[in-house]
Amino acid sequence: MATETTTDLFSDSGKTNIPEMGVGELALSLKKTLEETFGRVRVRGELSGLKLAASGHLYGDIKDEEAVINIVCWRGSVSRLSVKPEDGLEVVITGKVSSYPKSSRYQIIVDSMELAGEGALLKMLEDRKKKLAAEGLFDAARKKPLPFLPETIGVVTSPTGAVIRDIIHRIEDRFPRPVLLWPAAVQGEKAAAEIAAAIRGFNALPVPPDILIVARGGGSLEDLMAFNEEEVVRAVAESDIPVISAVGHETDTTLIDYAADLRAPTPTGAAEMAVPVRIDLMAQVREDQGKMIRAMQRHLSDLKNILETGAVRLGDPQRLLEIKIQNLDFLSGNLQSRFEKILQQRKSNLKETAAKLLHPRARLEGMGKILMLHTEALYRSRGALLKEPQSHLDQAARMLESLSFKRVLERGFTVLRDSNGALVTRADQTREGMGGEIEFSGGEKVGITLGKRLKP
């Protein structure tokens, strides 16, 4: 029957019996057939080519040694995945088979994803550890010391679990300190983001706590995955507050243990690391106090011995004082005697000097007589000193008088001046019609107007 059907499909008469379909119609038909035939499937393979679109949808491939199948995870499903998809991660996906009609590709619409096995998870964590270590996030130089006695302790954990109760109870037993809780999910898809936000939130407080404890109880490797996520590890490494990691039991190790400043085997152990035991401190204080008292007593005893030995070497203070007083009396007597001798010598010198000095009245009388002699000599020489200059002065006056132009005028001559008062001494200084004046010997002046110049 199958043979006959095949023959009918390729016979000429069969061509008219095949229904005609458009490309889109056939693609949709194939899509429907795939979805109805396979329904939901679980597929194991390695993720590759992952790309998160701006819309929030995730695209990529799942592959093994024999084949590659496209996968799509819608935005709503991406946020609910228990595993963070990464290239190279071996997983088991659950979804339904479908196709994308525009490219004729079949694909799996993923709605859940889990790790293919603990081996694959450990390999992923080891690769991530190497990557973060290469960035220096686990370097010992980044570690911060814990304060000896913190004022306030911050805790990041679930508010409903036994972990927070154990931490508070242990701190109250050892050394009561205020505890601030920042609630955060410690398992599930939102855990990593909430833990990282809590660590950064504590660091942003105006008055942050002195120590942070990031804690949760024990669980499987998958249960503790939030504490292996990069965003949590980076938040711990960037914290300015010293961080104690306390995740799981002593045998459990997460990546934040490498980034934390100190790792505690359990949450209770973290509380013990955060504060000392008050009773032990008080006992230590009492012991140190006793040591200090005993040391002070020994020191005072040593000082007493030194003082007593020194006192013996010094002798009787009264005797020493008497000797010093006697020396002082001796020096005082010498000083008085010397002072009297110096005073007597000064008096003698003063008398000798006074005898050599004349009385001021006698000196004034002598100087007065000398002054009178000089005054008489000055009067006698005054006439002689003034007579010779007077003679020279009279002689110069007579010479000046003889040379005056007025004597020339007295002999019948006159002086001619032009209209500007300048002397006219030559004929070429005149012109016809020029005004001027003539001065006579008595000082009289007559204005004139010159006529025509006469020939000589």
C-alpha cells in the first residue's frame, strides 16, 4: 500500500490530487506537526552561542558531539531559571519543540534549566574561580583586619532561618553587641542579587557597622550557588567593611570564602570570630592589673634601695650644711674687708683729683681778664682795618664820575636816542623822518624828527 501511494504521488494523474500550499502555510503546518508530535522534551547538552537580547529574551544553542539545536528562552522564563546560563555549561533543559517559520529552523522553547551533574557544576565553579583570581579579587593584600571589639555587627542572611538566631544568641553569650540584620534570600533565583545589594547597602549607610557577617546554613552545592555568583563575590571584595563569610558547614566552600576577609566554618563560628568572650577579657584585665601592681611594687622597692644607698654615700646633711655655712661666713668676711679697702682707695683718689682742680670762680675771673685784653686790641685795630677799604672806595667813585657821559654833556655835547631809547652813534643808524630825542647835560630831553641827511 505504501508502494502504491508513492507511485500515485509521482504519476501524472496524481498531480492534480496534491493540494497546493504557500510557503508560510507549509512552515506553519510543520511547526504545528513538531509541537503536536514531540510536546515537552528534556535534552542534555552543552550551552553555546548564548546571546541576551535587549528585550530580555535569551537565544543560543545546545549541542553534543552529534548535533546542534537552537534554543530560545523568553524573558519571563529567564528570570526563573535556577541556573545562570553560560557558554560551555553542561545542562539539562526542559521545554517544547517548535520551529521558527521565517528561517525554517526547529528549536526548543526552554522554560527550565538545571545542571547536568555535580561534575559539570564543579568545573564551572573552578573556571569562575580562576577568572576572579586572575582579577586579583582573592589577593591576600586586599584582606582587611577585623576590629578587636566592634561597636555594631551587620548580618546578611534570611530573617526567618535558624542562622540569625544562632548568631545573635552566640554574640549575647560572648560579648553583647548591637546586631543589624539586612534580610536577603539565601537560595533561589533572586538570592544573589539580594545578597549583593545587602552588602553594598551596609557600606552605603551613614554610620556603617564595624563587621559584616554573610551567612546561611548548610545545603547542597546547588543550594549554595547564590554565594558562588560573580555579583556576590565582587560585592564582598569591594566592601570597605571587613566581611566574615559563614556559608554552609565546615566542609562547604563557596567563592565568597576566597573574597571575604575571614572565613568561618559555620554561622556560629562567625559570631565567635566577631567578638571576644567578655568573661575571658575581664579575667585577662584582672591578671594584667595584678602584673602591673607587682611590677610597680618591684620598681618602688628598687628606687627605695637606690635612695638609701645614695643617702649613705652623702653622709649627714646637717654636717654638710654646717661646712657650707662656715665657708659662706669666711667668704663674707673677706668680701667686707676687700670692699672697705677699695672704698678707702677711691676716697684717696678723689681728694687728689679735687686738689688739682681750680675753683670755678677763679677760672671765670681769669677768663674775663683775657676777654678784656682781646676786646681792647679789637677796638684799636678797627680804625686801621676800615681806613684802607674806604680809601679804595673813594678812588673808584672818582674814576666812575670821570667816565660818566654826563661830564661829556657838560662840555657841550648831547646824547641822541631813537624812538626805542637806543643810543644813535653813527649816521647810518638814521633815516629821514625818523623820530627820536636829545638829552642835555642837565638831564632835559627834547623830541625831534630828523630831516634829510647833509653831505659832509
